[in-house]
Amino acid sequence: MRATMPTAVVAVLLLAGCGGAEEEPETTAVEGAPTLTAMVGTEESPDAFEISLLDEDGEPVTELEAGEYNIEVTDPTSIHNFHLDGGDGAVDEKTGVSEKGETTWVVTFEPGDYRYMCDPHPSMRGEFTVT
């Protein structure tokens, strides 16, 4: 009986640690950094062929100052993704095509050209410059 007790305890501890797939740690927004809002699809129609990146005033991003930004990404669809890249490789962030959800990225933009797009639908895209 004594020999099985530690085995049972080990089994319980192992099962407790096996919660399934590992979750990505949530990114914590940087206090004081400007927040941009990224969206693929729309709230009314998640599968709509629309993509946007808006500044704090709700205006489309066309030019930004270099620096650190919080980007709140909303991706409610399983047919699109939101992919942000540029600055000669300084930034390359994206959501999964089949994954839905919201996330926050903390990104440091260096001077250069950037773009955001839906990888499966390249006509869904936008561009901006960081100075």
C-alpha cells in the first residue's frame, strides 16, 4: 500500500500539470504608449473583406512617429488574418487565419515603410510610413 501512495501522488501532480495546449502569454500594454486599433472583418460582419489600422482618434494610420505603440488587434473571423510588417524587418506580427480572438501587441516602430494585410486575401491591405 505504501508503494502505491507516492505513485498516486505523482500521477495526480502530472495530470494537474497537463492542462492541454500551452497558451501564449498575454501581452501587457505599455502604459503611456499610444494605442492603435487593428481590425480584420467588421463587428457586424466578421467575414467582410475589410482591414483597418486606426489611431487613437479613430482615423486611418498613414504616418506615425517612431516609437513604442500598443496595438489592440481584433480578429473575429476564421477566413482572414491581420499581418503587420515592415521597417526592414523591425516588425513582423500576425494573427492566425483560422484563429479568432483579440490580442495586444507592443511594437517599436523604427523609421521606414510598413504594411498590414490579410495573407490569404492580399487585396486587403494598407500602408503607412514611420518618421
